[in-house]
Amino acid sequence: MKILGPSPTPPDELPWILEIGFGDGRFLAQLAQEHPEWGLLGVDLSTGSVQRAWKRLRKFSQVRLHHASAEFVLRQWIPPRRLYRVYVNFPDPWPKARHREHRLLRAPFWRRLSTRLQEEGALWLTTDHLSYAEEAESEALSTGLYEVVRTAPSPELLTTKYALKWRAQGREIFHVRFLKRAEDQAIWEPLPISAMPHALLRGTLPSIAAFEKQVISFPGGHVIVLELLRSLEGGYRLLTRIEEEELVQEVLLEVRPSQHGIHAGLSSFGAPLATPGTRRAVEWLVSWLETQGLELAQRSY
């Protein structure tokens, strides 16, 4: 996950507004211009969207962008009862039945969001996909935590990229407001973030002729080591996917010679977060290197 801005969140003295899926950033830019008294957060999974939006938004001191999932940002960076409003503008409707589990606005999300919204806080959904709106309503109402109101979208919601595109095609636009009326009582703690795990080993790096994908389970997730790559520094890098609850990270485990021995840890590429999953990945890496004839000298995890 990557954060663009001087800190993960806007200043505490401002009301916090979150847009999930900010695209090219034009809606956040409009909010920043019209509401300098708001602290604005944007969350998007697309690297291209983050890059385009940051060029548009970096001049606004009250804006923070997160390249991550909305579920993870809600859990990790937003304190309880801190959000004033959440915007979801034209989300991917995942229209095929087999893909509906990928839809964001399902009951688990609604329960967790209720703990981050202020009293009387709300999520505003704007979409051209009626069945998505109806399912979001049904999922929210099933939690007993929201009042649902269908209404016409306010004018600024019709100036976003997809609003302009779908209106030009004559599509109908639907707008639903989900007003918090109660709060889920489950405890929802952030993932623990620690110092980046690493280790030093003694020995000579062997030549690895072949490598097979490895899947390592741990409480709360999986480490999937996909492929071994050669490193220009005379070591290895291993392409790895770490899945834990709301967070998915694609990282490079690295093994390289250093002046103190053989270093084993994570590459800084992609700015990985040091979570229980990254620790488990480094633990596996050290164990694997020991099977290759190296000896553990020092570890930090």
C-alpha cells in the first residue's frame, strides 16, 4: 500500500470525507476547491488512477490519497466515529453472478463502516446500475444499522468522469444515501505494524536451478511465493503475494550478500508494510535458506 501526502490522514481538526474509487481525481479536486474546511481522503486500487489523481491534487494540503483497498484503509488509518461522509461514485458493478462476491457494498463492509462514521454520518452511492443499488440497499438494511434514502443526485455528482459518460449515452443515474442509525459492536483493531523483518545468515549462496511455487498458511492469511528471480547484486529475489484479511501485498523477498553476511528480508520496492504476513514471509525465507545450507546468524522478527 502506498500513501501520497505528508501523513496517512488529514489534519484532525477538519471533518473527514472519504471517496472510494477516485479515478482521475476530478471529484476530489472539486470538493477541495469548494470545501477547504474539509479533510479529504481518497482510496483506489488502480496504480494509474493514483498517479493521475496525484498530479491533479498535490496542490491541496488537505488531501491524502491511498493506493489500497477501502476495507484496509478503514481498518488501519481511520479512527472510530471519524468520518463525516463517504462517497462511492460509479463503482464497478461486477454484474456477473459469479463475480458478485467482489462487490464492495456488502453486509461486512456496512457493519465495519458503521464504526468509522460519525453519528448521523452517511455514505452516498451514485451509480448507473440499478441492481447494484438495490443489492447495496438490501445488504445495508440487513445489518439494521442504516436508514436508506433514494433521492436525486446533487449537481456535483453529475460532473464526474463516468457521470458525464453515462449521461451522454442516455443512461439513468441512481443515487442512494445510507444514513448511520446504529453501530456494530464488534471490535475491529488495526493490523499491528512493526519494524521491517530481516535476518543475517552465514555461508555461501547456492545456485538454485529450479524453484516451485510455495503456499504458506498462517493465522489470518497466506504467503504465496510465486517465482525466484535473479538479482543484479548476486543474490535472489522472490516474487511473493501476501494475503491477510483486508490487505493484499505483492512484494519482493530478497537474498543478497552484505558486508555482515547474507541478508534476507524484503525489498523496499513498492513500500511494503511490515505486518504479521510479511514477518511470516521472512520466517519462511530464512527456513528455506537453511535447507540450502546457510546458517542463521542474527534475526530481527
